[in-house]
Amino acid sequence: MFTKLKQYIPEERIKINEPMSCHTTFKIGGPVEFMVFPQSILEIQQVLQLCRLEEYPVFVFGLGSNLLVSDRGFAGVAIKLGNHLKSCYIEGDEIFAEAGIRLSELSKKAAASGLSGLEFAEGIPGSLGGAVVMNAGAYGGEIKDVLIEILAMDSNGNLITYSASDLNLGYRSSILQNTDLIVLSALLKLKPDQPTKIQTRMKEFAKSRREKQPLEYPSAGSTFKRPEGFYVGPLVEKMGLKGFSIGGAQVSVKHAGFVVNTGNATASDVIGLIRHIQKKAREEHGVELETEIRIIGPID
Ligand SMILES: Cc1cc2nc3c(=O)[nH]c(=O)nc-3n(C[C@H](O)[C@H](O)[C@H](O)COP(=O)(O)OP(=O)(O)OC[C@H]3O[C@@H](n4cnc5c(N)ncnc54)[C@H](O)[C@@H]3O)c2cc1C
């Protein structure tokens, strides 16, 4: 397979048995058989076609900031888009950007151009593609508010444009989570405002994050989606689980809505902890906690 991949992607952008722990903000995850870092739509198309021909499973990701990857890794080809496909053009109040651009970079560019609407995204450590798939949001804003359309690729390598309304964007959800479409780029519409005012809002959000979130530890952000009528942090705290740990996975002492990796957590530790929290929430409060984190690969 390596020899075949090399026909389409330069050798220095292919890794064999690459630990996913090096590509996730959780710093957890076993090896993927092959990881490729495409720099063009054509390269993605060619890799997809090859994988279909060779019957290799494909996994596409951005910056790995919402992932819990199995300790056994992933048998197949992982396509990493984060920080590779990252062009960005601004025209009037519209921004066209490729999926791999970091949200922090995108929101800084928007602010510098006097465009408001992406202030919420500055502290989210993901890529634009991942943010569209997750309909990422914070501080009263979400991708849905600014997205006009995306360009996506299906598993046959066809390019298709979808308008935002086609994507069924909801609270941390989109139809993209249940398809094998790859988000290649997005067109966003923002609102003109003074750069200093936008930057002030971004600084306030960043301060709030630093104060409330356990940014000093690896994590994948909020572990669970907010169930109706509850806030996850206070609920988990009420169940006496703040600081509770399994192996190296701990319910953050700073914010009980985050599971953090205190050093040597495995995916099994995190899953064990997630299941324990879910069980207690169900038994003690009748609440079903759904993970916001995406779980990849075989989990015991
Ligand atoms: C400290 C911290 C704080 C966070 N704060 C927030 C927050 O405030 N709000 C929030 O919403 N999230 C937050 N997150 C979670 C995460 O950053 C977001 O969900 C982010 O949008 C994920 O982007 P990513 O590129 O890292 O996606 P990944 O984690 O790489 O992937 C997430 C999912 O999207 C898919 N995917 C990624 N890129 C593509 C693509 N181009 N095409 C098709 N599928 C793709 C993957 O297969 C996976 O299913 C936080 C995470 C951390 C670690």
C-alpha cells in the first residue's frame, strides 16, 4: 500500500504506523496504519480512489481536538487535513477558506479585516472542516450563524456544493457526522465591525476560557453534550465525581464537564470514566449523557 500511496502523495507526507496520540489534543490514540497529509483536492481524490480499490477503510480528520481514538488505533488510511489545506481569501464581508485552516487563525484574520461573527471560534483548537462537521460553537455563537455553503467530496471523489441549510446544523451536530463526505472548504458571511471592538470581544472570551477550562491538561473539550434542563459540569459535581479518576483519565477539578488526561491516560481509561459518569447520571438523575467527543476505532 505504501508504494501505491507514494504514486499520489510525496513520501515525506505519508507516515506508517503513526501514533494518533501525536495528532489529538487528548494525546491519546494508538497507531494508524497509514497517515497522509494531502495538500490538494486532487491528492485527496487519488487517495480515496486508491483506498476504494484496495478496500482500505478511510478516516478523515482535522486537528484531532474532538477525538478519542482507540488504544489499538485504526487499521486503514487516516487523511489529516488540519493545518494542510489552509488557504483563505476575504472579499467584502465573505470569507472563503479551506477546511484545514485553524479556527484561531481564521478568526484572527476576520478580526483584522473588520469582520465580526467568528469571535466565538478563536479559542476552539480545531480546524474549519471539523468545526463545520461539529457545528462548533461557544459564547452564543456557532458555525451555523456564519456558514453559507461548503464544498465537499464524496467517497467516489465527486465534488458537491451544499448550502448550510442542507446540512441540518444543530447543537454540535450536522448530517455530515453520519456520512462519508469530506469537507474541503467553506464560504462564510460575516458582519462588518471595528477590528478593535472584535478583538476586545475575543480577548474577553479567551480570558473566560483560561479561567474556567482546564487548558493546562490535554483533553478533547467538553466530554458530553448539554442535556436538556441540565449543565454537565454542575451535574457531574453533584454526583461527587469532580476529581474522580480511572487510570490517567480524570474528571477535571477545574471544570467537571471536561475529562482530562493527567499524564498517561489510555482510551480505555477515558471510556471507563465516561461510562461510569453516564451510569451514575442515568441512575441518580434519569439523565442520558451523550458524548460530544467522537470515538474512533475499536473500544473495549
Ligand atoms: C480545550 C478545548 C476546548 C474546546 N472548546 C470547544 C468549544 O468551545 N466549542 C466547540 O464546539 N468545541 C470545542 N472543542 C472541541 C473541538 O475543538 C471542536 O469540535 C472542533 O471544531 C473540532 O475540529 P477538529 O478539526 O479538531 O476536528 P477533529 O477532532 O479532527 O474531527 C472531529 C470530527 O469531524 C470529522 N472531520 C474533521 N474534519 C473533517 C473534514 N474536513 N471533512 C469531514 N469530516 C471531518 C472527523 O472525522 C471527526 O468525526 C474544544 C476542544 C478542546 C480540546
